[in-house]
Amino acid sequence: MKRERQDGFRLSFAVHAPYLASMDRRTALALLATAAMPWPAFAQTPTEPATPRPLPDLLDEAERLTSLKTVLVMRGGETIAERGYRGNSLTAPTNIKSASKSIVSAMVGIAIDRKLLEGPDQKIAPLLRADLPAKPDPRIEDITIGNLLSMQAGLGRTSGPNYGRWVSSRNWVRTALAMPFDDEPGGSMLYSTGSTHLLSAILTRVGGKSTLALARDWLGPLEGFRIAAWDRDPQGIYVGGNQMAMSARSLAAFGELYRNGGKTPEGRKIVPAAWVEQSWRPRTTSRFNGDGYGYGWFLRELGGRPVSYAWGYGGQMLYIVPSLELTIVMTSAEDNPSARTGYRDDLHALASGIIEATAAT
């Protein structure tokens, strides 16, 4: 095809050379530049922007995603669309996997507000001194609460290929702290569930209760929020950032809390508004998907709007779109990967469609 276009251009030039010679130089050059365009660009005519598809049509089409269990869409605090696929219910608990990291982040913000923690710049070594290695790398003294939240601790990852070995250890906190440094504290993002688990251990120690008890105490006033189940490590510390069961409705209630600046629908403050803003401020970038990352939240643009989202293995998603007062929850089968299969991108595309449809109404 390229050869044909080139030959056609040479033929056209030869045929019309006398005609071109009769033109002024500027007009002739403009005509030649247009003729030399690749054929699609030369032939293309302007088209109208595609009309966003209605929400019901989008949710009907989403049934082709065989791992998808539920979709729930709220705008301004009201449910505007919901769907359970293949018999799945929006009230049934599902393992939200790493989407729970956003909940742990909220608890850290509450602990700071309650003066149990000093702030994101507080060093973690004094809080976890009993579990530090016998001869620790001196850089361990530089790791802060904020570094754990943004996955910039510098410690080797306990996620991915290292996850099985980590959860098979006898003491998850000590094993996470004993990982060799792969970067400096505050350096590149090293996604690691061990970092969030250290936060769970810290919350347990400063709060004087288990992380689950603290969550029920601190987030309990939020109507609809409920953690149905949560696994623990060998020392009884609830897993920071994994193995947490919640329903789509409960996850939506948590999303609405953040969408509403940390307040319940009745106006009661649970999470400081400043913490919500800090959590959604980009601090690093994921090398796996190129998205920004704050304190337990991924950050990107979808449907032409800035979005903060929580993401759990298998496709457990919570999207917040502040500019549209929009909260979107998607739950999925928890035993299949979502990133390398392209399924996560399918969910992002569905979220984009929902955002565009909502913006158009």
C-alpha cells in the first residue's frame, strides 16, 4: 500500500508538473504537501465526538467480563446503578485483597489525628525496636510512616515472587524488617504488602488493641461499613493490606467517606479532610503501571477526569472521582491475576465509560 501511494504521488506529479509550474511557489508547495500526506490522513473527514453510552448498556456489556462479580455506582451519595453478575450479591463479602491498603492508610490518618502517632515523618524504628534485626542496616533508622504508606521504604519487596516465602515465615514483622535494602528510604516505589503490614503492627502497638478492633471502633460510626473477616499473622497481627473481606456496599461506604472529605453523610468527621488530601497527593510512580501513588491510593486519569483508586488482586476496585461526586466499586473473582491478563485494563475502560456517561448527564 505504501508503494502504491508513492507511485501514485510520482504519477500525479509527472502529470501535473506543467500545471504546478504555472502556480505561484507557495500554492504549489501547499498542494504538493497535501498530496504527500499518508492516504488515511488525506482522505479523513472530521467526525463528531462519540456519544457516551448509557450506564445500563455499559453494565449489560460488562457481563462479558467473566471474572466480574459486582458493579456499584454512586453519585452524590445516591446509588445510580448496580449490578450483580452470575448470582453474585452486592451484600456478600469478598476478599478485597490489596484494596484494603487504602483502609489501613485511613486508620493511620485517624491515629495521627488522635495523637497516637506524630505524623508521616515519624521514624518507625523506635516503634518496632523489638523486632529489628540484631545487626540492622543503618538505613532502617531513616524509614518513616510516610515511606511505608507510599511504598518508598527501600526494603526489599515481600509482594510478588517473595510473598509466599514471607507469609510462610514465623514472624512476618521481623521478616519484613530484615529484608535487604533495594533502594534508599524515600527512593523509588517498591510495592510491598510487608510495608503495610508494618503499619498494622504499629497501629496495634500504639492503639493498644488489634487493628480489627481499632477499625471497628474508629470506622464503626460509618453506616454500611463492615469488615466481615480479616486474616492474621502468627503473632495475631491483622494482615496490613491483604486478606480482608468486605462487601461491595461496604467498600462503597468507605469510598463515599473519602469522596466526602472524611465525613459521614451526616457530617461527622472520621478521617481528617487534610489526610484525604495528603493521601491523594502523588508521591511516587508505579513501575508496573505508570500510575501515580500517594498514601495507599493509586492516581491516574480516566474518562478525562482525575481519579484516585484502590486496587486489589484479581480486580477489586474502588474509584473516586471528586469532580463528579462519583464512587465506583467493582469486585471480581479473587483467584485470577488482573494486571498481566489485561483484565485490570478492561475494568479501567469500564470505569472510563461510567465516568463519561455520568459526566454527560
